[in-house]
Amino acid sequence: MHEFDLIRRFFSRPGGREDTILGVGDDCALLDPAGNEVLAATIDTLVAGVHFLPDTDPGKLGYKALAVSLSDLAAMGAEPAWGFLALTLPEADPVWLESFSRGLYDLATRHRMDLAGGDTTRGPLTITLQAIGRVPKACSMLRSGARSGDDIYVSGLLGQAGLGLKMLTGEVAWRDRAAIDRLLSPEPRVALGMTLRGVAHACIDISDGLAADLGHILESCGLGATIRWEALPLAPAVRHYIEQTGDWRLPLYGGDDYELCFTAPPSQRRVLEQSLPSCDVSWHRIGTIEERQGLRLVKGGEVISLPQAGYRHF
Amino acid sequence: MHEFDLIRRFFSRPGGREDTILGVGDDCALLDPAGNEVLAATIDTLVAGVHFLPDTDPGKLGYKALAVSLSDLAAMGAEPAWGFLALTLPEADPVWLESFSRGLYDLATRHRMDLAGGDTTRGPLTITLQAIGRVPKACSMLRSGARSGDDIYVSGLLGQAGLGLKMLTGEVAWRDRAAIDRLLSPEPRVALGMTLRGVAHACIDISDGLAADLGHILESCGLGATIRWEALPLAPAVRHYIEQTGDWRLPLYGGDDYELCFTAPPSQRRVLEQSLPSCDVSWHRIGTIEERQGLRLVKGGEVISLPQAGYRHF
């Protein structure tokens, strides 16, 4: 199959956005953002055998490649607008491509995002997604925005994707559908991110584990934090895993949950209680930003110092 | 080396653009384009062993990864603004990274482009560059813009990169520095593209060979063309190669030259003669857009029908 036939067949659905002047098919896409907004842009790569198991369902892969980028947009409070796909494939398998593009477009359509450009090349399976979203000026939530005394919140549940990975690799012998689903099909918290505009001080998506990603916020703003074990939202399967193994670090260091971690001053508690229920995701207050450096966990009355490290790529 | 240390060390030079609100280091970059412009955006991947020989100098690779994207921006008449790099590496070799990032930043700085975001992952060497440029509204040059009767032009020389590749792979036993340089370090015709705004009807960059890329213009606008062999700009080494081998197809089907092919009505000839000399690249009128479908070459009085096909990736 020729590259152009491949693009035409699998990656040339008409875009739906009025601010897309030109999509796939020329040297560049042409985009027309509004003058009173800024653009949030991010790029992420998934490599076979590193970020996903080589036999992963291609539909789930197409979904996840985009979900990871949408999650970054969500952490900036941005509304998704355009995606660019660089897809490197060992071979042009129509069945694989049909499923991959369906997974990708299903999620893109749900978030009114146009796939505005791409490049398909031959080589080891690698998926890079660049995503651009729109944010009203001065409404983005930077990592450096956290202030001492801020409450720390997380959305959804922690440690599910990490448990799902242990199940798929055979490290854990039993299965839990929700944990595996979270790993393969994380839900980017786009509506939550947009709702937090102007309310949250800082926001990050949890891709490397809570300790690492909250650690990025602390590093960026030069502050510390204490979080409470009893406040962490854990799925029944994760509680069961911890009871069985004693490995309570999983919800803190397991990656790939793609929930949001955000901080807001206590004065915003009522605003959050009123606005967040429309976002269709639970949220929990788990701790406090503090002047004192370092990340601390209070667990059963004991204070444990947590390393702020995540997954090492090299 | 940790991913974050790697980014900090090699890919965190401060940006110089006033419209970059936030560069590398948060979930997203934040960009602030002007309201009276549109954005041209493109993504391109280079894969080791497919797009470049695995032992290619990393500095030249960093340069070329960006040059390829800048060439796409040039073909839209866009001014380069922001780049996003997705770099997949088998290992984090500081010597390789130092050279790669220097090659990339040298070209980026020359074109006042900020590297605003990126992702480094472990895996088979693959380089994806997404680039965003700015164009005044209604000034972009689409492939579909060509009109019957338009003159066809190319910049620079044709077939040099194709000859350089034959030299590096050993298919041609002699060496020509300029041909190899063209392959490894193509010059994106950014200034030319910006000068052609409002003058040229259609424009494309020659990445797959003149016949294929002019073919894209013809396909997009539903027209045909005749080009004249004697008008094609050929370097002495390419002429020498053709005399030796009889392979006159090289300048038509050799890829990677990254010159611009553009069309403009004869009424614009004087405007072009006045404005193009400031662009520091030669240009040649090589043929005419015609109602009659197909791509024809007039060579020594004979009319040859040319297939409009380029490199097949799959």
C-alpha cells in the first residue's frame, strides 16, 4: 500500500472544527485560533515493548496514544482542538490500521478534536501524537502555581493502571477488569481540567505515579507537601492487592493512571464542591502544600518520607 | 541518565520568541499567536535505516530532522515559530545527544524558532519533529491553487540529494561533496516561501522527487503539466552522472532535495524577477500547467509521459 493510499483510507476523515482551515493532504495543516486565547501544545511517544505490550489491541493503542496527549491538555485546562499523528509501522496491515484509526477517531470525535496532519513511515512500531488545545489567556494552570497552604486533590482512583500492568505481565496472577481497562483505556480528564480554570493554582496529570508527578509540582514551586494515606482513593482491587502483598507503594508509584493532581487554596473548597460534580469523575482532598521541602506521607499515625522519583526511561 | 536530566541538559535552551509564553518543562507549552494570522503545522518522522543510514553524524541528523519540517512550512509561505521534538533513542549517549541537539538548535536559532516541547523515550532510533509556523490570513499557497497557464518553477538544483545517496550507499563509486551535503544538510527555503506569499498560486517542497511532488499539485488541482528537460537546473555532478549512466530520471525521481516547486501566472514574472533575488537561492522556470491531464517531459524534441510516482514507504 502506498503511504498516500494509507492516509486516504485510514486517516482522512473530514474534520468538524470551524477553526480548521485545512486538514490532512497538503504540506501543512492550517489552523485558525482565536486571538483572545493561547494554545497549549504537547507531544508524546508510545514505543512498542516499552510503553505497551507488542500484542496490545490496536484499537486500544489508537485510543491510548491520543488519551495520553489529551491528559496533558487537561492538566493545562485546555480545550482539545487539533492532533498530529506520526505513525511508524513495520508493515501496512489494513486490519491493524482499521482498528487503530477507529480507536483514535472515537476518542478524537468525543472531544471535538480534528486529526489535522500526520506522517506514516516504515520502521519499528512507534506512535507519536502531538496535540494542541485552546485556553483563554491567563487561565492555564502551571506546575509552578502551587502555594503553601493549598489543598492537594486527585481525581478518580490511584494505582489501578499499575495493578493492571502487573496483571498483564503475569506478576499478579488474578485479574480485575477495571484495573486492566484503566491501563489500556485511561480517561483523560478534559472536562475537569477546563472546570479547574481560574480555581486551581497548579495541576499535573499523573502519568509517572502520584509521588513523581506531585514531586514535579513541588520542584517547580520550591515547596513541600504532606499527604494522608487514609485519604488516598483506592479501588477495591488495589486494596486487595495491598492486603495480599503489603506493597502499599503501588498507588504512589504506579504510573499510567492519567488522573489529575491539582492544588487550590482552602478558600476555593466550596467552589470546587459546586462545580466539580458536573465533571463526571470523583475527586478527593489528600493533603496540603507546605513550606517545608520534601514529600511526606502520614500513614497510621507514622510520617514516612517519600522519594519523589518515577519511572526511569534510560 | 533520567529523562528529565536529559531534557534539562540537552533540550532546555531558553526560547527567544516573545510569543512563547511557556516552553519545555510543564505538561504543555503555551503559545500566543497573533489573531490576524493562521498557523501552518506539520509533522515528520525520520527512522534509522529507512530515512538515514544508521551511522549518520548526529549533528547532521538533528539539523535534517528540523530542516524537513521547515521545508514544509516554507511550502506554505509560513514563518517558522515553534518546534516539538519526539526523540526515541536506544540509549542516552551524551556525546550523541550533544551533537544532535547542537545541529537542531543551530538551524532553529537561524530561523528564530523555539523548541517549545518534546518527549524522549527509549526504543529504536526515531526522530519526529512537529513544527508550527505563522502565515498572514489568506496568504498560504495550497497545492490545489495551480491554474492552467501557470508557469512552473523550481528553486536550486535537482537530483543532488539522490546522487548523494547513491554515493553513500556505494552505488556510485565517486564522490561529490555538494551532492552529499545536499542529502545530509538540505537548506529549507524559508525566505523564498515567505517571498512567494500572494505571488505564487501553488507551492510544494520536493521531498519525493520533482515528478511525484509536482504530481501532487496536478492531482490536487485536477490539471496536467509539461516540463522541459533543457530547463531543469542540474549540478555539474548530476550532469556527469547522467552522461556516465544514461539515468536521466535521477533529477525527476530522486528525493530529498527539499527545493520548492511553485506555480505562478505569467503576469507575475516581473514581480518574481524583482523579489526573488533577495532570497539567496537560484530559481528556474521549467514548464507550464495545462488543462490536459498527465505529466509530460519534452526532451530533445521528444515528448515523454512521466509517471507521477515517488518513493513507496510500504
